[in-house]
Amino acid sequence: MTLFFLALLGFASSLTAETTTGVVRFQGQPIPGALIEATGKQTTSDESGLWSLELPAGTHQIRISMFGFTQLTIIISTTSTSL
């Protein structure tokens, strides 16, 4: 089974990093407890499948894994924003 992943780039929290957020779902249902890893940081999805990571500006590989599912790797680019 393959996890469905939706990434939503958030607001800049500083000049050099972005809060990157997403939702992990399978067949429309949230997947709590999925492991999300990127650039030496990791987190897990909450009961709604939501997660967030603070990532520096640049290109990142995000790996999403959960027991019983195929691991998913996506590449995203973030940019810093001056407020």
C-alpha cells in the first residue's frame, strides 16, 4: 500500500528556514504515527495525519514511512521569505 502525502508550505519563521507541513493519508483516511524524516530532522504525524518540520531554505528529500506501507520519498524546495 502506498501512503498519500500532501505538503503545504507554511509561513517563514525566520530568514533562513520554513515551516513545512503536510498530511499523511491512505484512501482518504489520516495515518497517525507515520515517521517523516528530512535533513537530519524527524517527526511523526498526529491523530489527524498532520505533521510539520522546520527546514532551511533549499532542496530536501522527505521520507515518509509507516509499518505496513511502502516508504514514500518526495523532493521539495523551500525558500526563505523576508517579512
